[in-house]
Amino acid sequence: MFSKSTEYALRAIIYLAQKSSVDHKIGITELSEAIDSPKSFTAKILQN
């Protein structure tokens, strides 16, 4: 079983891999809404 941080990080990476492109950059707001994670928490786990 994964911690919440790990789970959100994995979900974020998968979302970024599927949705981002050269023409469309994913912002933290869009990402946090897509993975159902608080915006500040998403930013914090992705800084690592």
C-alpha cells in the first residue's frame, strides 16, 4: 500500500504523461483538479 503522497505523485505523473504536450503545458491548478488533490499539496509533492 502506498502513502497518500506517493499515490498523488503517481497519479500526477501519469496524468502529465498522458495530457501534456509541447503545445499544451499543464498548470498546477489543472493537475490538482484532475487528480483530486489539494493544490498546495500537489505543488509540494512535485517539488521533490
